[in-house]
Amino acid sequence: MNPSGLEALIEALRCLPGIGPKSAQRLAYHLLQRDRSGAQRLGEAVLHALQAVRHCQRCNTFTEGELCERCASPRRDPSLLCVVETPVDMNMMEQTLSYQGLYYVLMGRISPLDGIGARELGLERLLARALDGVVKEVILATNYTNEGEATAHYIAAMLRPRGIDVTRIARGVPVGGELEYVDAGTLAQALRERRACST
């Protein structure tokens, strides 16, 4: 038997991070009871994003064109490539106003417990991007979590033998912290004090 419209909405809302059964139920009732026009806009926006948004061919972030605005900009330094886990992390790096290079967004991190390895992250695309003949330095700005550290170590070991200068943002970012929750001043300091990765 198919779930009712209300049950299907509640179940769909549960896919959002931090939303459990009770929160999903509250949200569903709010949308249906008090904000049907908001629910309509939300549904249309999600549908439009699913149809229009794709991955940038160069940096893998979200965009509606073949290249995102950063990759298409002639003002960015193409010899610097900063590797981050998510588009949110990339936006945090931009807020520091201290980095003018390009990016590569992994869309995740190596996490064996979750079944995510180098293949699942598509690190061969990163390798091809880093070896384009223009990139001189790859800055690893993965989070200082166990998974982020493992990801940085793997990427450094993959790139360094190929003659690429690999650096890691400094530990101005708290250990166990994620870039999304770090203030821009701390992140700017970490970027300025980046160091070579040890393998």
C-alpha cells in the first residue's frame, strides 16, 4: 500500500541532515497548515535545482554552466589548486579573501567505515586536473578530522611523486573541526601558514 501524501512528505523531509521523525512531522504540518505557498516555492526550487544544477567540469563544484564562475574567471591564479571536501568549505575559503587560486571539490572524503575510498571520490579526476601542466602547488584544505587527515595524506602521497608541490593548511583550524564552522579570520591564518605535507 502506498503511503499517503502526508506520510510521503514526512518521510521525504527526513532525508535532510539533522531532521528526525518529530522534526520532519513538524515541518510537514507547518508547510501544509500555515505556509502552502512556501511549500509550493520549496518544491519548485528543489525541482529546478535538480534539473539545472550540475558539476563544474574543472573543479567539480555545483554550477548551472559547464564551468563555474571561479574556473571561468581570468583573475584567478591557475597555478594554485586548493582541494576541499565540499562546496560549503570552498565558500568558507573564499570568505577569507586571502586566496585567489582555483579549487577542486572532492564532494566527500575517504571514509572506509562508510565504504568511501579513493575510487568513490573520483581521485583520478583530481590527479588529471593537478597534472594539467599549469598547476604548480596543490593546497590540501580538507577538514582536520580523522577522515580529512586520511584524505589529505592519500592525496599528498598520490601527487608528490609526480613533482607537484603539495601543502596543507596550517592547524589554525581546530583539530576535529570542520571548515564550515570556523571563523574567516582563523581560516585566513591557517591558509597563510600552510606547510608541506609529510608522507
